[in-house]
Amino acid sequence: MNMMSKTALPRFSLAAIPAAVLIFSLAQTANAQALQGQSVEDRLNTLMRVVDEQQRQIQSLERQVTNLEMAQRGRGLPGAGAPDGAAIAEQPGADGLPVPLPPLAQALPGANAPGALTGTATGVPVNPPSPDAGTSGGATGASAASGPQQGAPVGVNPTVGETQKEAQPTRTQAEQAVVEREHAPLFDHKLTLDWGISDTYYDRRQLQLSGFLALDAIFLGNINLGETKSHQVMADLDVRYGLTDRMSIDVDVPYIYRHSSFVVGGAGGAASTLSDASVNSNAIGDVNFGVYYQFLKETNNLPDVVGSLRVKTPTGTSPFGIKVQQLTPDNTNLVAPSKLPTGTGFWNVTAGLSVLKTYDPVVLFGSISYTYNISRSFADISSVVGQTQPADVKLGDIIQFGGGVALAFSDKDSASISYTMAIEPQSKTKSPGGSWTGVPGSETTASVLNFGLNHVVNKHLTINGAVSVGLTPDAPNFVVGVRFPYTF
């Protein structure tokens, strides 16, 4: 419930008092007509009883207003030990306002019978019932008893003293969008199509030495500063399907376009003269699929815990065996691969665990995963033209962990910030008949800071925007993306 609804309900509840006074006035007029023809003493006694009855009803309305205000402030209903009848009479209705008490003439015994206005010699019953005792048999009493069951506000118990099952906390649409993006697919939907596009940018500069070291102190040769700028644009479609309320499966098919520019000095034999060239490639990426299982559903005390198992296939272009060639005739330093890979070339299996807890309007989330890269034999891993080198390659297994927080600042909008780190140890190669040897410089640590913004368009469509900033040299400079999950 947002802040506007919290402040609006007490105002409506306070407005119920003038309405009750008007009902009392009408009831008093009806009873006054019934008093005609009575003695002065009988009239005085009757009016005193009517005044006392109305005073008790006014006090009951004041208690209802107080109870509703305290419930809206998160304090629940006071007086939990009150009798059941009083608890039912003071419950709010389906619209959140107190259930109005019936007019005095209707609350009295025999009010619906013929001659109700003159049921006794004085026109009113001798012993009118107390309004705090509730109305257990009439239609009004049934409405008051059923009102809280159908639309009671959060924090108000339907029946005082009744044991309630611990239910899942209610999430807003914005919070639900955060759950789907950061945590796991929604299990209560059968089919979701999640289309997204992202741009990953790398900018790398390195010092290139072409020569030799004389007398262990003097370098003889060319010193050039090389620069590589790379954009990787990926569009993918992730199809998710919920098998049960705890299990779902998905398959993700990416298509990748890569553009890399290479800038190196040494054109025409001069180290200060630069030359550049670019290479473009586009192809399908590594198709991956997975299964999610919800171990724990979120409650007021427990977080949401989801496990996942994903498999990535080597459907993209492998980086092994791609030959490096000279791109310009006047600069022997400007060499680059003839085409750019769109995949890793390996099968891998990733097991993950994610945890999420909602503290309206804040959502906390975290995850950890382990990726096992399966070793594979390649007929050629050499990048030199005219050379063939068969070998087995084993990439390092990746450990990734992270966490973050999201804030829902409206029913449809939320913002998030999170941190992710991936650690990959050294890769290894093995020639036929040889032993495993490490690849120098292959150990990486990628650390990224993520910013997200979600907007719920309607009950089917959500827009998720994200920007990631690399914090280490092994991470990309930045990643900008947007996704459009559509749920049927």
C-alpha cells in the first residue's frame, strides 16, 4: 500500500462520523413520531434511553475509527482479548471503511415486524441491546462478519484469536519485476518471451615491443603503442516456461555482431606513424538452456531461495584455429584475426543459487554460481598462417558471486544497484602425448558494478534497462542493455 492510500483511508474513516450522526437524527425523528400520545413522564424516560443508546453507538464508532487508524499505521487491532462479537462489529468493510451500524429503529428487536415503530406502549423496547454486543442474526451482522474476509487491509486479522497461516508477502508490480530480472523466472506464469539487446564495449591499450634486449639493459628495436576498440552487440530471445509452481525451464538463443578496430604505430617503418584497420563478424552465439527450482518460497521470516542448473553449447564460432594476418601492406605491426569469434568453443555447466528477500519497498538479492568448463580437443589451436597445432584445451572453472538492492519508488517503477565478481583461474593446454601446461596471462578477475531501472507497462509487458561499468582490466569498459519480457 503506497503512502497516498495510507493517508487517504483515515480521512474517509473520519468522514463516517457525520454520516452516522445523520442516521441517528433520522432514527430520532422516527422515534419522536412514535412517542406521540404518551405521557410526559413516559416520554422523558424513553428519550433518556434513546440518548443513552445513541451515546453508546457514537462511542462504538469512535473506537472503530481509532482501530482503523492504528491498523493503517501497522499496529494491528488493539484489544485482542475482546469478545468475538465486539471484534466482528468493529472490523472494517471491504472498502477499508468501518461497517456502519444500523439505524436505531432497525437495531431494536422487532424492528422489521409490522408495527415496528409502535412495538410497545412507549414506541421503543424496554431493554434495547448494546451496540457492543454485535448483530449476530441479521443481514447487517452477516455483512459485517464477511467484510474483512473479502477485503481487509494488510495487517488486520480477519478474526481475532484465529490462527493464521504464514503467507507470502504481497509484492508490487515493480518488486515483482525485480524478482524476475535479478532472481529467477516467475513460476506462476506458463510462458514468457524475453527479448533483449545489449552493447558491450572494450578499449584496450598495450605496449608492443619489436626487437631485443642488448647487454640486459638496452632495448634495440621498435616500441609501439597498440590500441584495440571492440563493440559486441548481442540480440537474444529467452523463452521460459513454468512446469509447476516451483519449477521452470528456459532456452536462450543469442545472435552476435562484433566490430573491432586496431590502431598500431609503425606505418612506413616510422614508429610515430599510425595505421588502423577493422574486422567485422556476425553469427549465432552459444545457445544455452537451464532449469530453475524454487527450494523456499518467501514468507515474512524466510527468503526466497532458487537453485538453477544451466548448460551452454558451443554453437558459436570458436576462437581456436582463427589465423592472424597482416591487415595493411605498409605496416607489418598491424596484425589481427581474419574473423572474430562469437562463442567460447566449449560446453560448460553452471550450478547456481540465488536468494531474495522483500522488505517493502526494498528488495535485497544475492547469488553465487560455479561454472565447470568441459575440456575439448581441437584439431588446430595455432593462430599462425600455414601452421597446424592440435591440442586439448581446458578453460579455468569460474566462480561468480554478487549481490545488490532494489528500491520500488512507485507501483510500476524501481531502481537497483548491484555488484558482481567472476574469478577464472589459469587455462591449460595439452599437446598429443604431453601433459597439461598453463597458459600465461589467462587468469582473469572481472568485477562489475551494475545499475538497473525497471518499468511495468502492463500486466504482460515490462521494460528492464541496465548499465554495467567494469572495475577491473579483465571486465568490459561498460555494457548497456534493455530487455522486454512479455508474459502470457
